Amino acid sequence: MDVLIFLVPLALLMGLLGLLAFLWNLRAGQYEDLDGAASRILFDDETRKETKP
């Protein structure tokens, strides 16, 4: 039972750090364009013409 004195505050601290990281990413605009990355993978930017020596 003595280990709970250590583990409960540690769990609360880790939860708080996760919440702060999520809010920081939300404020930085990480989740603004959810469909852009999904459709960007389907299209090529440029067509390459490789020449063989």
C-alpha cells in the first residue's frame, strides 16, 4: 500500500503532461487539416523522367 503514495501522484502527473501536450498541439494547429494528408498521398507532385546511362 505504500507504493500507492508514489504511483497515484505519478499517474496524475503523467496525465497532466499528456493533456498539456495535447493542448499545445491543438494550439499549434496540428489538427487543422485532417483531410489534406489523406489525399496528398494519392497524388504525385511531379512526373519524373529518368534517363538511363
